[in-house]
Amino acid sequence: MIIMTGAFFGASVIAYPLVRLLGRNAFFLLALVPLAGLLWSLSTISDLFGPAAQPLVENLDWLPELGLSGVFRLDVLSWIMTLLVTGVGALVFVYCARYFPPDEPGLARFAGIFMAFAGMMYGLVVADELLMLYLFWEGTTVFSYLLIGHSQSRRRSRQAALQALIVTTAGGLAMLVGMILLITATGTGQISTLVDRAQSGMDTGGVIVPAVILILVGAVSKSALMPFHFWLPGAMAAPTPVSAYLHAAAMVKAGIYLVLRLAPGYNNIPGWSEVLLTLGLLTMFIGGWQALKQTDLKLLLAFGTVSQLGFLTTMASFGTPDITKAALGLLIAHALFKSCLFLCVGIIDHRAGTRDLTKLSGGWKAFPVVAVCASIAAASMAGLPPLLGFAAKEAAYSTLLSSPDKISVIAFIGIMIGSILTVAYSARFVWGAFSSKPGVDDIARRDEKLTLVVSPLILTALTLALGPGVGLLDGYFSAWTSGLPAVAEGDGHYHLALWHGFEPALAFTAVTVAAGLALFIFRRSFAKVQSTLPSGLDFHELYRKLIGWMEALALWVTARTQRGSLPFYQGVVYFVLVAGLGLAIIANDTWSITFRLWDTPLDLIVAAVLVIVAIGATRAKKRFTAVVVTGISGYAMVAYFAFVGAPDLALTQVLVETITIVVFVLVLRRLPARIGESTGRLTPARRAIIGGAVGITMMLVVLIATGVRVADPISVDFGQLAYELGHGKNIVNVTLVDIRAWDTMGEISVLVAAGTGIAGLIFVRGREGHLHRFERKRDGTEAAGRIRFQPVAEDVVDLHHAGRGEGLSQKRASWLIAGRTLAPRNRSIILEVTARLIFHAVIVFSVYLLFAGHNDPGGGFAGGLVAGLALVVRYLAGGKYELAEAAPFTPSGMLGTGLVTAILTVIGGWIWGDTVFESVYLEGDLPLLGHLSFGTSTFFDIGVYLIVVGLMLDILRSLGAEVDLHQERDEMMLTNRIHDNVNFSENMGATAEHRAVSEIIDRVNELDVDNGAEGGRL
């Protein structure tokens, strides 16, 4: 099961290049993956149904210390679901190979997403742990959103995709809350264990009831029951293969599957039957009623699916042997006939160019094979013999009639009314798609390709064969239903069969068919009745109004909070912080403050420095002064860490503080020269009050938190764990890459996201361009000339080259290039030479820190920061061209390589050990090198190193080189504007003005226009 689930996701990765290489024919190869899953499921029949039948269980250790592990379980119910997921999935993939045109935009992307969705659905039905099921559950939500919105240029597709995402995600969040409550109350998240305990009378009261009801909210929203039913018809904007799979055999079946899974244990808790029976019957009626109004064949089937899902939910909710067996029969029948019908509609749409049943005529003659397949599938949907749909509906009638309770009687009446509507819209579908209509031109006949109709043919054959052969299914279903609790004597003895003789169920079936056909025959009169009746509550319109109200509320809040004032934003954040924590402090009655002024007299020195620089920062009037003063506080903390014996923290702090100052300086070039001037309501006095309140609040929080500890911190064992398990003496580094590697994984993911975000804000149109390197021509002459900005998307710098026009091929020979790329006023020869001399030594030192960090101060983070500082020095010395020489690679490549390295370490721990992130250590003596100890966690540290270097390069490219380009462009525009004014003045004879402007140009050439207050005044 684990391998099969991984195969789906592996195929989704290669689907994109495969489709790009083979075109739509790649779907034939991709169909082999679900086909392999189908064959594997069939190969387990002897294990699940033999004399010693037992569920197949596989465990994937996730976080064993916290009791979290991935449990995959294949029992009879999940086995049935895997047949649907893989069998119908394989047929739909084959159908895709000829449904889409060869030039379909985004087909490669579609293939990968479709395969990933199939993998999510497969994992969902075999997961036996609540949180793992939830991950797959939300995975189907996300990928269905992408599939429904495949036609990105169509507004309807985008809206339908967003609607499905919002509705199903909201239900999923409610389900997550219910799952957490259930796990907390029972102490386990294993689904099979929870159901067994509930079936035996345990864990059915108290918080269990709301927990299960919340889980049902997720199931109801996913299976499109009222009031969430409106999202499914809207999702018909998706391509037809998506509709056939997601909305007939996969996604909407997830909710039905969850109800079937939980019903045996929780069907007797308060609210279970009332909720599911009410929603199921109402949904069945509303779906059938709306289907009779539709003229679009796909929408007709969509509302029919809504109706059938209400039918299935009602039957699945009972959890008793006989009714559950009927529900399983309906589940199989519905997947077969509804996926067949959707695929047939796709062919009709291709051939006729429309799905409007009022414009379709002569379908029997135009595509006879499709007409036969669709008619048989529609007959099965209507419950006509001798098809599987008839046998399943007969089973539903018989089991409900034989059940003694009142709920069964109500369910039977509601289902019979809904089934009458089902017969009527089934007949309407066949008539609308294939009959000849007066006044409408017949569709021209075209031969159907076998590859396009083979999938509907196979589904039709199964519908035909499983009608008379429904007894074969009975044996497999009985393996599941025999273990369910019986509610009356004789419950569990019903057998699926095509013919049970003359019995009440058969008579009710005849009445249902006759009434449904009568509704179709008198459809015009019935349509008039429908038009005169009130439409009732329009849940889709209610959804739109709700979204509109939320947007209006968001606009109202935004208008009053997003004022473009950074002090205002900070003031709001700090106020909420003080108010929230202040109330918690006041309500706290466990104060146990132990106050000690200092540990050593050196602490007083650090504290004094911190107080002085804090006051100095508030009094600073210039931006550079404020940065320097603020930076002193960081270096004071470096001294404090050194005093208390934390050299690793001191090293990291000094590196981080240095880089922070550099980043501040880079950013401040684009900000006003002077700061601290109050331009709003937050006067300096008010700011001081807010700042003081925040400081006092946080001081109290620290004092209270350190005084109320009742247990020893887990960190007391880190020293022993680091040395004995992590094989390292540096507790900090071993903690980062081994003991708490999950935390580090999250942090480096945030670093990658931060780097991408920074670049996205600066490089608005793209971030993948390389830094331009200063080069020379083949004749040895170096590139020279003025810098000119091209009016292109990348806003790149183009160098005009002197000479005869030969192309650039060799790197420049000059050791220092700043003289040819920087203005003399911005050069420092000493800095350039020093940067060149120490750069490689610093890089080597950073690598030393990387590998020495396991036992000594250092590690991947510190080493990456040192390498980043080396790049900073090169950039500050020679500008963007010098940075390009130092780093001839892209930041995204470094970030991606680092993240992939870290992820491979995660997976490797599971491959070579028992759980993810498990490290393996090798020790031994080597010639010349002596005794060595190497752990696989070093690879994880290498990934951290690469990510930090990539982030630093991203910052330098974004806030450094790209801002340089922006600034040079602004200066060039200013210069050009001044020259234009000069030319205009000359033409007008304004010699005095000409001289004045010339003086300004001279000063512009001598001064950096963004260099402090003087440049700003200029």
C-alpha cells in the first residue's frame, strides 16, 4: 500500500515531462499506474477472503516518540474503494488520451495533477489513522481545485474551482477539529480501533458526540449534501474526464466512504441518524427536482449525482449488515453508470459541439455505440432490470422494508420519492441526447475511435454483467457486513440477487418506474407545475451573498487598518500584544517570581549598554545612525552569550547582527534620509508609552514563565542525548540537525519562502535572470562604454562595446573590475584588494565551520552566514559585477539544492533506519586522517548551509544589485530629463537657465543623488 501510494505520486512527478515528450499518448502509459493498483488489489483476494482472512496492515513510523505513525490498512471496505479508485481511474486515463486535442493548453500540468489526485484518493481509502486520513482528505480538495480550474482563461472555471475549494475546505476544517477532539478523548487516532471500541459500547458519550458530528460535517461537505450541494453542479465547469472521475467514482465518494467506515460504531450516538437521514433525503429530493429542470446534459447528470449521493448517504448511515450490503451495491452501481454517462456526454459534446438537449437530434444515428452505452447506463441509474442498478435498488427497498424501526420507514418513503424523480430524469437524459426532435437538424454521423469509446464500453459491460452476476458481489460484501452489529433477528441474512421472486420490493419498484415514466411523458405539464412553485432557498445565491458580505467586511477593515503608516501598524500590533498578555498576567494566580539582579557583575555592563543604545535609538534622527546604534544592542548580546558560556550562540549572533546591519543599509538607500519625525497621531510621547508597556509586559511574562515551571525542562537531557545519540559535543548543532531536526526543517522552509518573497517583491516580472558579468572580446579588449537601460521586461543593463563588433567569449582579464564598473567616488582600492585576497580563505573557513560544527562552535547555519559575509564584502567592494564574479550561480538553484538535500536526508532516515530523520554514524581510523566520526545528519547540515548561502545571494541580488539598477535607472531618467530641459532652454534662448542646469548636472555627476541628506536636498 505504501509503495502503491508512492507510485501514484512518483508518476505525477514524471507526468509533466512525459506528456511534453509524448503528447496526449502519454496518458496510455500513465494509465498503467492505476491499472497496477487494480491488479494488486485483486491479488489480495486470497488474503482478505480466504479461510484465514485478515486485513493487511502496514506501518510507517512518523514521530514514534509522540505516538504518531502512518498506518495503512486494507480491509474489505477499503479494498472495494481501491477497486473503484484504480479501476475507474485507469479507464479515465485511457479516455483522456483521445478526449483532449493534441494542442490542449496545460495538458502536461493537468496530467500531473490528475495523477496526484488519484494518489491522494488511494491514500485516503487505505489510511487507518485520523490525521493521515485528513492529510489525504485535504490533498483531494487542493488537487480537485486545480483540476476544476484547468481552463484558467475561463472565469466560470476559476469561480467554480474556488467555490469547491472554499466549501470543502470549510467542512474539512470542522472535521479536523472533530478528529482532534476524538483523539484527545480516546487517546488513539487509529480508525479501526476507534470503531471497535465504539461498537463494544466504549467511547460513545460526552465529547465524543460533538466530535463525531464535526467529522460528519466534513463528510457531508465533501459528498455535496445539502446545504453544501451547490458546489458540485458548479464543478461541472471542469473537463469531462474530471467530472467522470472526481464526481462519480472518487472525490464525492470520500464522504460516503467515511460514513460507511464510522457507521458500525457510531450509528447509535445522538444526532447521527437524524442528521444523515434528514440531509440525505432532502438532498436526494432537491437533486432530482433540479435535474428535471436542466437542459445541459452535464448539469442534468450533476444534479442527478447530487440526488444519488443523498441516496447513498442515507443507506450508508444505518451501519447494519443488510442495509450496508445494499449501500455497497449502490456504491458500485453508481460509480459504473455515472462515470459511463459522463464519458458519453464528453463524446457527444465533441461530436455535436453542444450539450444542450434542445439542440441535439438524431443521436441514435450519429453515434450509435455511445447511444447504446449511455442508454444502458441510464437504465441502470433508473433501476431497470436486468442491470446492476436494479439489483442494488431492489436490495435497498427490501432491506428497508424488513427493518422494524420508524427511521427505516421514513427512509424508504423518502428514497422511493427520490427514485421516481431518478427514473424521470434518466428518461429525460436518453430522450434529450439521442432522440430525433422536430425542427432540429440531425447531428452528422462520424465514426468513433475505439480508443475514445473503449472506456464507456468496459463500464457498460460491467453494468450489464454484474446485474445477473450480482451474487458474485454478495460474497465479497458479506465479508464486511458479517462483522457489523445486527439490530433485529434475521438481520444479516439478505443476499444480493437479480431475482428474489414476487415480493413487496418488486411491486414498489414497478410503481417507481411507472410513476417516473409518467413524469417524463407529461414533462411539459410537470414543468409548468415546477415553474409555478416557489424555488425555495437558493443555497448558491446564499453562498455568493456570504462571500460578498465577507469581501465587504474585508474592505471595511482594510480601509480602517491599512493606512500606509508603519507606526500605526506597529502600534496596533503592540497594543494587541499588551492587551492580550496583560489580561493573562492579571488573571494569573500562580505567580512565583524569583528575582535575581545579576549572575555576574558583567551582566550589569551588558544591561547598561542595552539601556543606553535603546535610548539612543529613539533619539537618532538619521537612518544610518539608528542602524548603527541598534546594531550595538545585538553585539551586546554577543558579549552576554560569551559571558554565560555559549560560544556557538555568540558566533551565530555576531554573524546575524552583522548581516542584519548590511541588509538595513541596503534597504535604507531607498528610504528617506531622516527619520523620527512624527507625521501622524502617534507622537513621540505616545510611542514611548507603547514601547514602555511592551517592554514591561514582556519582562513580566519572562519572570512569571520562569517561576511557574513545575517539571524539569527537556533540555536537561540534551547534553547526554547529543553525545551518546548524536555523537557530537556541540549541543546546539546536534539539537538543530538531529534532536529537533523537524524544527530546523520548518525553519529552513521559511528561509526559502522568505528568499522567494523578497525576490518576488523586487523582481516583479521574474527572478531567474543571471547577474551580468563584465567580459572582454576575443581580441583582448575589455568591454567599455556607458551603461544604457533597455526598455524590456527584464530592465537589464546592456554594455556598449567598442571595437569591430566581435562577440563576447572570454572572461575579463582584470583582477579588479570596479574601476571599469564603478564611479571613482564609489571606489575603495584597499577594500577591493582586501576583498579579493581574503574571499577564498573566508569561503574555506565557512566550510570548516560547516564540518566542525558537530563538536565545536559552527555548523551549517554559521558556515553559511560566513560565506554570505564573504559575498557581501565582494559586493560592497566591487558592486554587482564583482558579485557576479564571486557567485556565478543563481540563488534559486542554491535554495532548491539545499532544500532537496535536506528532504533527501529526511527520506533517507526512513530508508536506512526506522523513522524519518534517523541518523546513521560511522566511526573508524583512516590513514593520515586518523580517527573519524561521520553522521548522515551532516548532509542535512550541508542543506542548511546551501540554503543560507542562497538566501544571502538572493538578498544581495534583490536589495543590492537590483536596487542598483533601479537607482541607476532613476538617475539616468533624471539626467535625461535635465538634458531635455537644457535643450529646450537652448532653443528658447534661455542661456542663464542653461548655465544653472549645467551646474546641477555637474553636481549630479559628483554626488550620489541618494547619499544622505545632502543628496536628498539636491
